[in-house]
Amino acid sequence: MRARVHAFNPDLKFVFHDAFHGDAGTWNDLFDDDDHKNVVMDTHFYQAWWGRDFPDDKQKQLDKYCTGYEDSMAGQDDIKYDIWVGEWSLATDVCALWLGGFNDNNTPYRYDCEWVDCPKTYLPDSVGTDFDRTADMLGPYGSNTLSTVQKGKCPKDSLYFSDSEVSTLGGCALAAFEKHDQGHFLWTFRNELEPRWNYITSYDNGWINKNSTTEFPAPFIQ
């Protein structure tokens, strides 16, 4: 595949995913030492699935998240390819609507989710139709009913962490990415419901805006 891509244009980046095994021993022999120009390894990094075993102490949790970013990214320093964090978000729990598939969420929440009015269609009435916002719960369901529309309400990330604490997590993430990686892409650029999965609102809120007045904690900013 790489040969076919570079036969078309040798300057294109050939990006492959680490299959959630981001270690040098797994990948460094994929291409020869003198033959990995324009090769990038993509890794995905979501804190939303962390913290199940963290203590019920916010400061200790923040410390563990920040240490986790640094340790995980530093663990890839021995990989000989450039590293891109191709997906990440600032969500701290798995509340996002349909995160595990349509009307599905494959992981239990740790903290209560925030429930808000589901977005309305942006399509004109002649094309788009709304759903029944009075229904107790809409199906069909996946492996469970955690991520469903209930009486017109949709789940968002939990309110357990405040905006300032999310800014701390964003600062730790950026510090680790910029120290150890060559690129990072927050999922996604725009989300109509979830600000912590939304680059625009995350930036505007100062969570990932280094020009904001938020003071990111040492020693995670180098």
C-alpha cells in the first residue's frame, strides 16, 4: 500500500494506525531504518475511558490524568516514525450520545451525565423531520440504553469537572503532545452538542487556547 501511494506521489504522508499498540517493539521493524520517509504512525487518545480506578479526589484525579498524558506520549519516543495523535477529546466520561453506536453506549458512566435538549434539525421542514420529543425513550437499542434520547433530552459529558479543571486537562494534553508528537487533531472540528468533543468551543472556551489567561500547571508545560 505504501509503495502504491508513493508511486503516485512520494511527498504524500503515509499514515498508519497503531492498532492501540503504540510501542516501538511492535512497529519499528515495519519499515527499514533507511526507508521510512513520509511515514507517520497515528495513535488515538481518549481520557473519557480512563479513571475507573482513580480515587474520588479531584486533585489526585487531575494529577493522574496529566501524568497519564505525559507517560503515554513519552512511551512512544522510541518509535522511529513521526507520531500524530489522530483523535483525542477533552471529554472526561463516556456520556456522549451514541458514543458506542446508534442508541448505544458500550461502557458504563462513572459520573452522572448532563442532560440537555437534543439539537433540532438544521434542514428545512420540506426535507428534515423532528423526532418524538415526548417519548420516554427512543429505540432501537444497542448493548444497553445508556446513550439514548429520553423525552427529547440527550446526554452530554458529566459536570464533574469544572471548566477550569478541563482547562488544566487541556493544558496537560497539549504539553505532552507538543513535547513528544508531531501533530494532534481534536475530534471533532464542530459538534452541535458536545463542547468537549468540539475544537471550536474547546478553543473559544480557553481549554486548548494557549493565548487564554488560563494558567496551565507545572511541570506538565515545558
